[in-house]
Amino acid sequence: MARPSPLEVYALLDKSNCKECGYDTCMAFATDILERKVIVQDCIHLVQDPKQAKNREKLIKLITPPQRPITVGTGDRVAIIGGEEVFYRHQLTFYNQTSIFIEIADDDGDLEEIVRYLTDLKIERIGDVLTLDGIALRNVSGDKEQFKLAASKIAELSNLPIMLCTFDVDILLYAAEAIKNKKPLLYAVTKDSWEQIGKFAVQNSLPVAVFSNELDELMSLSATLQKLGVKEMILDSGTFFGPGNLSATYDKIMQLRTAAINKGDVNAGWPVMGVPAVYWNLVKIGDDKELWEQQFQEIIMGAIMESIDTNLIVLHTGQKKEEIWALLALMTLRQSVFSDPRIYPAVDAGIYKIGEPDEMAPIFVTSNYRMTKIPVEQDLLGANLNCWLLVVDTEGIGIESAVAGGQFNAGGIAEAVKEFKAFENVKHRVLILPGMAARLSGALEDEADAFVVVGPRDSSGIPKYMDTLWKPKEFMKEYESWEK
Ligand code: SF4
């Protein structure tokens, strides 16, 4: 599917350059609407002028991605799911990372504690704060009052989006009625329940998850629901485990994505989901070995799904604090898979203050590659060090490659020392070079008029280095002896 051009968007705008939207020109607005920085409603002429209603509708159609996005939940933590324009990230970017929902049973005695934990869970990594996206409440009790009670409790305790999960239509709609103002996702519409759930979803503007492990049936359900007026849906073609079934699960997700994104099939043009939590069907209570094996398989399935841009996954593992390993793995992978390839991975060069450095505080030197500067900074903060971090412009390249490629060199570091007045805040002239740049130390001493020591190869070794090898007074004595 070809992406619309800014000119095609511009043709449908008012073209008066009135600046009401905050842009100087309609052309600038056209460019940013394609980047999803503004929406159609930000142009008051398109919204308020009845003569432009046709163009507004044309524009909405033009910019709607082949895989339409859906939203689940309300408020700050609303989950935007799907809405992708490309099959592979490198073709442009992915706009919305895989949403991770954690499953809870409605009869779980620890429900409140689990909900609080999942809501507050935050993992900071390389400058980003990683969080979960929602809670999938499963009707295990078989009781509609219990399901409604649990749904209401989650809605009261958490601002995370909620997915209500049961194939019993009466129980599903009973709980959905109670929390419909929180815009829950209704799981699941099947060939037997499409009419009842579909009508309820239309009346209450709710998103639905459609399930069938037959792709033809899934497409037929999608078409029928759209005819009924359903505006938001997500497709579940089933998650299967065991020999041969993993590839079947993978193939179906890929077929749906191909049909939506590459072929523009409107029935497939919705986000897709998977449920790695199905592995728990195999777990026998009390069998710890089996439990561990199934958890491991569940997380592998989750990782595979993330790597093919499955838009929503539901996990069971991750409810408990001791299962953080699973979420760490999946959230870290997700962060990498969904990073925007158009954003250059560099931070500003400069001198960064860490803690409350005194006049003999060390000065560490590093590169301005984002994945170098931020972990080094975090290691320094984690070690409670009071120091300075001199970040040198290496064109966003990491230390090892930048030393080899010449972007991290003695002259450049000396210039940074001068430009950012690195020695003005301290009473020494000692620089700590990363171990991977050890061969620059001699030249740097000449270029920067400094005493250069070589630190560890990895910043995780800095605390040990500081305890055993950081001797600024001795370094300065030696430096002063050179002067004589
Ligand atoms: S508000 Fe509309 S007409 Fe005015 S500059 Fe922006 S896009 Fe153009």
C-alpha cells in the first residue's frame, strides 16, 4: 500500500495558511498530519466549515492506515493498539508497540494486590520508562456477579485499560455494562455471539476482540461486524502450542498482517493479537518443574509475537514480583523492536553533573551515543557517585566503533574539555577515559593538558575502580611534576 504524500493531503486542506492550527502554512500541517503529530480536527476550517465536510471525510479516509488503530481504556493510560502502515519497521517505523496485558482470574484471592502491583510497575531502561498496558480479566469462577465485582474492583483501583475475557455472552455483557465508561475490550466475539456482542459494542462504542482459528471465518466475522456498525476490533486467530502449532500460530498472524498492510484487505485491516497465556492450560497445580517449563515457553511465544509486530499479547506470567524476569525480557525486547529507526541515537554533547560533585570529583569521558551515555549515567547514579560526565560528540557512535572510526579521538575530546569548561568546576586536571579508548590516553594528555587515567572497559566496573584506583591527589602530584 502506497503511503499518501503531503501534496495529496494539502490538496484537501483549506490552503489559506491562516495559522490557526499553530503552523505557518497548510503544507507544514499536511506534512505533520502524516507523521501523526496533529489530527484532522486540529484544522478548524475542516471541522467548522460545512462546505469542507466532503474534503474532511476524504482526508480521514486518505490518512487512515491500512491496519486501523483501536483504543482501549480511557485517560492517561489509554492503550492505542495497531494502526501500522508498514510490514517491516525499517520501511518507515512502527507507531504503536505491542501492548502487553496481564491476565488475572476473577476468583483470585490476591486480585487487589496483583492489580496494584501491575498498575505501579515501572522499569527504567536507557532513558525510557517501561510499563504494562492493561489487565485481562478472565471469568474463571463461571459466576456473573463475581466477574462484574472483579471488573468493577479493577476499574476502581487501576487506570490500566481492561479486557474482559469469557466466551459466555451473558456474563461478558453483564460485567461490560458495569464498566462501559472505562472502554473495556470485549473478548471474544465468535460465530455464535457476534450479533449480541456486536450490538452492545455499537451501542456503547466499545472495541471487540474477534476470535476464530479459521481465517475465512475470521474475515467473515470482521465483515459482518463492520456492517453492523462496529468501529473498533482486534483479530485473534488463535495461539496454539505443541509440535508444529507454533508455526501455524505464526503463519496466521503473518497472513493477517500481509492482507491488511500489503494488500489493503479491509476485513483484515485491524490489529492482531495473541495469547501466550494459553500455555498455562498445560500447568498442573503443584508441579513446579512443569510450571517453570510452561512459563518459559509462554515467554518465548510472547517474544516471537512481539518480533512480528503482534499488536497485543496476553500473558499470565508476570503477575507476581518473582516473575519480573519474564516482563524484563519482553519489555526489553519490545523496547528494541519498536524503537524508531528514523531517530538518530545521539544525545547532546556537554558536561553533565551527577550528584553533588566536589572540587576533587572525577570527570568521566564518554561518547554521545544514546545507548552509551544513558547506561553510563545510570551506572554512575546507581553507584551513588558525585562526579562529572563529559559527553563528547562522536556523531552518535559508541566508544569502540568511534575509536576505530576516528570520531572519538584525542583532538575531539580536548575540544570538548575546552568547550564545556570541564576543569572549571574542579581543582584537578584528571580525565578518566573509558577502557575501550585506552590507546588515546597519551595523545589526550598532550592535547588537553591533562593527566589521563584509563577506567574500566564497562561502566558497571566503575564503583570497583573508584574504590581501588581513583587517587586524584597522587595523579595531580605526578601531573605537577611534569610541569617542572
Ligand atoms: S488551520 Fe487549517 S487552514 Fe489554517 S493553516 Fe492550519 S491547516 Fe491551514
